[in-house]
Amino acid sequence: MQETVASALAQLARRDADAAQVAESALSSLTAGQKLETLTQRAVQEFCWYVLPVRFSGNSDERLFAARSLGRLFSLLDLDRYAEICSSTTTSGILGAYAVSRDSGRQAYRRAMRASGIQPPDLPELTWGTALGSAEIAAYEATSASLELAVAVEDVRPGTRGWRVSQELHTRTFLTQPDHQGRSRLDQVREERVRSWLASPSHPHRQRLWPLLGRLINGAEPPHNAGTALAPVCRLLDYADEGISLTQIGYISPTVVRELCTEFDWSTSPSPPRSETDVMQLIALHKLLRTMRAVRRSGRRLVLTRRGRQLHGDTGALWRAVAEHVLDTDGFAQAATETLLGLLLSRSPRATGNHARAESTGIAEEARLILADAGWGSDTSGRDPGTQQVRSVLITVTWLLETLGFVVGGDLLDEGGSHHLTKAGQAFALTAMHLSATTPPTSI
């Protein structure tokens, strides 16, 4: 192949010596010493649309000349698809956008990459990260190469109606295809992310979660009774769909409060409740839906948002959203919630051997000891967190778990007791932990 490239460069030099010199330099930068056979459409596009205008000196005309010279070389090498990219109006337009400003150029580059069809899209089960591990880099590059082939044979036709659905389907099929060991690329990315999540030096409390590695990688599907468990959430969404009257200071109407308490047989003190603040179940649900941005305040009414309407009636999506937002926190609160869920999963009936925790110690106290051992302080003083302080950051999530019937054994934060997760509770906790461990903070 080196002889073929040399021959093509010689042909180009006879026609245009400057173009040959520039094309040789561009190809050397593009391939970085690798064989020409390893070249991909994504690499060509990134070179023309990002590397060339950002890292190479010169004005817009000089960069355009470099791209077109590289295209002429590709034509001589019978790499016509790559030649078309170099000489396309898309490339000239992007280079022109960089001449206006770097931000304009980068925006044009990102739009063109998405429109080309060979950039792997985000999926519900996988959002591509910005800080990629080796398994994720390999999966991303392989998926892009697979999409390139799909576009070339017109299985995916960018720009046509419904093409993104085809692109997502192809991506999902490719990522979930098992290898000879029965592991898919998606499995490998998830395992890499979970291992990195557990080993995070800034979250030493997660060292106690390593026995859950396999379960955290796999996660869990919504159980058959997910709809029953989420009934209180759905009912509040029903009310919000019609619009819930709010008090002057923003609490849910006492009439709605009493109706919900009667429907779900919630015990309150006083009884009947006078306000939302008398019903811990409703406090937890209201806070959850606001955190999920499923509801919003409109004047003196609580109404559904667009996201709320999307979740309303879709049990699977709602299950995932509720689980995701249980750990939508940071700092000490996140560490405490992760520790609580980890302890509950270890205490569940499935746990055996050394990982089955003794239940004579209250779970709040056990969580406090783990957090203190991991170096977490409760405030700026850096002192070890007290049991009451751990309870205060966990109280809303424990109310939610109890309200949805995910735990048995009475008040979760009571001292002692035989608290453990129901089967639905195990699935919920695993889903929450799986999403936290496998979802990157940002996307490509």
C-alpha cells in the first residue's frame, strides 16, 4: 500500500507539486503512521472539519486548499467517498465558519458529524461519555465503522425521513451482538464504567459495594408489578394532569392531600391531615416529581411538564426515571444514599455468606460507620457524621422506598429491626445504582 500511495503522490506532483506536498503532509497527519486500510470516514471528517482548522496554521483559503489536495490524492487512490468529503460544500462551509469564529466552526462541525450518519447516537441504554475508557473507545470506533458501512450500502440513509430510527436500530443491534464469549460491546462498556465508578478515589465508600459488581453491571428490568408499586406516583401525575390547586405558600391543596391519604391508606399525624406537611409520603412524592421536572408550578396550580406527559402512562420510562432521580444528588447526600441502597441490597434475602450483614445494628448507624470510615465529614469542620445527620439526609429517600412498598420491616431508620427489600425493591435499587454507575455526567 505504501507503494500505491507513493505512486499516487507522484501522479499528483506531476500535475500540481504544491498540492502533492500539502496532501502528503495531510495524509501523514491523518493516518499517524497507521496503514491506509485503517482509515475511516469518521477520521477523514474529523480531520477536515476539526483537526485541519483548529490545529493547522494558515488562513481559510490555505486550509481549503489542503482539504481539496487531500481529496485529489484520495481520488487517485480510488477512495472516492473520502475524496467527496474533502471537496464537499460541507467542508468548505465548515472551514468558512471557522474563519468567522472558532465557536461557529465547532458548531458547524458537530452538526455535520451528526448529519453524516456515522456518528454513533446516544441510546436510552447508553449515553456516550466524554472521558472514555479503552472499552468505550473501542466500542465507539467500531460502531462508527459499522455505521459507515451501513450508510455506504444504504441501510441507513442520512437526510431521508426516519433515517435516525434506522441509525439507532443499527447501533443497538451492533452494540448488543455477543462475541464468542457471549459478551457484547455494550456489556464491556458497562463493566468498564461500573468498575471505574466503584474504584473512584473521591468516593471511597464505594469500596464496600464491590461484592455487588455483577448485579450492578446487569442492573434489573422493571418487575411485573412495577405499575402497582408506582401507583402513588401515577396518581399524583393524574392530579397534575388536571392541575392541582396550591396553597399560598405552594403546598398541595388539603383536599387533594386527604383524597390521596384515603386512596392509599396512608397513616398521618394528625389524622385527617391538615396539610401536605403532615404526610411524609406526599412530601417525598412531591419532591421527587419536582426533581424529575415532571411537574411545575403555574400560578397557584401544579401542572404536568412536557416530560411529565411523556412519563405519564409509560410505566417502564417512569420506573427508570424515578430510579434515576433517587441518586440525582451529590456530595455527602449521594454517598449516604449509595451506602443505604448497598446495605439494603446486601441485607436482601438473596444475600448470603460474608455479604449478609448482621441486622442488630440500625441501618442508619451502619451507614454512618461506613461513611465515617471512608472519610466523609458532615460539615465544613470535617468531623465524622453523626447518626442524626445521616438520618436527616436519608429521610426523604427512605420515605419514598417505604411509600412505594420497596422495603419491609417498619420504619427504615429505626434502630435495629429486620429491614430488607422486596423483590420489586431489589429491582428498583439495582436500577438506581446501575444507572448511577453506568451513566456519564456528560455526553459526546
